[in-house]
Amino acid sequence: MYVAPPATAFNPDGSVAEPKPDDMQQHFEDFYEDVFNELSNFGEIDEMKICDNIGDHLLGNVYVKFFDEESAEKAVKGLSGRFYAGRPISAEFSPVTDFREARCRQYDMGECTRGGYCNFMHLKIVSRNLEKRLFHEQKKKHRRSRSRSRSRSRSRSRSRERKRSRSPKHRRSRRSRSRSGSRGRDGGRDRDRRDRDRDRDRERDRRDRDREKVHRDRGGDREREFEGEQYN
């Protein structure tokens, strides 16, 4: 998918003009940003790597690792039949799950003897600032989309609840609950009233018994005093 600019070019006067390293890096980073923004529409990207190999099976390959398989499946289906820079895109699932195991470590140390035809990935390096900016923007974009999806789900649930509240069956059940609740409250008041009446009756009986006991005690004392006076 990625095609590097030619290593050599010719000036109008026929002399050879070699591209500057900064121009080649800018060409690559423009491509990286363009593809990253397009692929992030299918889901949140975890990693994206681009090969610098020149072998046919790795030339210009773009490897994208999404956070979930559903996003990868959407990307494969969404890119089918599309073109980039006039060339058809061939999207498929990759058996590579760990880029650290698939990349050429000797190339990273500048010691690969097989050159561009190595069967391990020679990964192009993207600037840290660009990578940080793209992933930060992606995180904000997907956070907004998740919040919108949650708000839509809440609005759908509220609309379903409103529809249920308008239905005659729901209104009848609500009225029945209201009537049963009012009956329950009236029954509670009656029970409280009966309890208070019962407590008052018990208190009145207790006071009457105490009063009778006091009268009996006083009468007994008078009889004992009268007998004592007769005896004297």
C-alpha cells in the first residue's frame, strides 16, 4: 500500500537529484497520518506498523492492530474494493499478533545482512510527536462516540418508558397500585388508632386497680386503729 518516492530523480537539466532524507520522511508521515485517520473510523487502533521491506510479500504492507476483533472485521469489509492513490487495496486478517516477534531485531540495530529482502519486518519509524498526536486525537474521538452511543441508549430507554406509561394497561396497573397503596395506608392508620385505644384502656384499668388498692389499704389501717382504741 505504501510506495516510497524514487531513490533518484532527474533535474530539468538531466542531472541526478537525490531526495533529501527530510523530504522522504515527510512523505512517509503524510501517508501514515492519512491512513491512520481513515482506519481509526473502523475502531480504536492499538498499533499501526508499515514495512520498509522490498520483497514482494512485504513491500508496502500496512499492519494495523485494533483493540477488538469487531473493529478489525469492519476494517476488512470496509476496505474491500477500495483504492488508494489509484491502486487497489487488498485487506485481510493477519496471523501476526505480536509485532515484537515479527520485526527484524538485527535491522533495528543496523546489522541485518539480508537487506530489504529479509523475511522479518523492517519497520519504518514514525516521529514520536506525530504518533502521540494521532493516538491522542483518536482517543478523544472514540470517547465522544461512546458518550453519544450511551446518550442514545438512554434516550431510547426513556422513550420506551414514556410509551409504556401512556399505554392503557400501564395506567390501569398504576391506578391499581395507587389504590392498593392508599388502602394500605388507611389500614395502617386504623391499626395505629386501635393500638392507642387499647393502650389507653389498659392504662385506665391499671389506675383503677391502684386506686382500689389504696382504698383497701386505708380501710385496713382504720379498722386496726379502731380495735386498738377499744382495747385500751
